[in-house]
Amino acid sequence: MAELNGLADDRALLGRTSTAERVSDILRSRIAEGYFPPGTRLSEDTIGNALGVSRNTLREAFRLLTHERLLVHQLNRGVFVRVLTVEDVEDIYRTRRLVECAVVRGLGEPPYAVDGLARAVADGQRATREADWKGLGTANIHFHRELVALAGSARTDELMRSVFAELRLAFHLVDDPRRLHAPYLARNDRILRALQDGDRAEAENLLGVYLDDSLKRVVEVYGRRVSEEL
């Protein structure tokens, strides 16, 4: 299966004391990076063998990710990557606006540690030059993860890690990822420049408009695609 490419390489991340939490971390990252599209059935045997973990450990990891709304268990059918509703997408963006804007608003005095943001913008620019639209989507999500990380809060990072993984599920059903992500690369750069200039208020304003516009675009396209799938 193409989506399992490289999964065996993640086996080294488990170390000698593999746990369901570590397995769920790996699978969550794979979902966020687009390796497991919505509706994908996750095979216990295939994934368990690739990671070298027991069936019980894998089932516990599945349970954790089901609790995070990334997976869904269907009776007598197995475990699947969840397909979001339009209402899910709207709620994700409400959460993003509450958290991301609050992070920027709560920043202290400049200068700010924006190296991670700069790397994400550079990654997005490189992906655009190479017409790697999946890579552009990943760079876009990394930008916002780095933005949240400016809060210096492990709890906030953990919360938003799941939110961004859910968001990637919505992006999978968008028919033209280039049109979805490319316009926002320049906006990421403007937010970065505002923070480099120490203009926290401008960065928050840019971010709020960004998220509102992105919500409208994603809901429009996602709603149409979900209707087509039904």
C-alpha cells in the first residue's frame, strides 16, 4: 500500500519500550502529513508488522486516535480514517481562531523566536517552485504549528496537534490543493514579517483575516465534495 511507504522506517522511533502512545504519535503524524486519506481502512496486520508492535498495542493506539476523532471504528468492518462533516470543519476553524490568535495576542515583547516560522515559509516556497502541492500543504500546517509553539505551552501544542491532523483530513477532499494552499503562502510570509518587525497587533489582524478567508474557501469546496461523495 502506497500510504504505508516509509512506515517501517518509523519503527526505530519506538525504541525498546514501545507504547500505544508512541504508536499513536506516529500514526497521527502520518495522517497529518497526508499518508492516510479519509476513508482509508487501517489494517492491524499490515501496520502492526511494519511497526513491529503487538495487536493489543496497536488497538490501544487506534482507541486513542478514535478519541481524538481521527479514526472511527465500524462494527464488523474495522478501523477507518474519519471523514469529516462540514460542521467538523467549521468547528476546527473556530478552535484555530480562538487558539492561534490568542497565542499571537499573548506574545511578550519582541524579538520573537520566529526561526521555525521562517523555515516553514521557505519550505512552502520551495514546494511551490517544485509544484509539490502536497508538500505545500504540509509546509502550511507546519507554519501554524510553529505559530502555536510560540506560546511555549506543551498543552496547547498537544491540543493543536490533533486539530491540525483533523484539518488535514479536510484538505484531502479538496479537488485542487494548489488553489487551496498557494494563496496563503504569501499571507504566511506577511504574518512572519509582522512578527519579525515586532508588530504583534498587525500579525494578529493578518492571522484573523487569513483564518476567516480560509474557512470560507475550505467549507465551500469541502461541502461540494462531500455532497458529491454521498
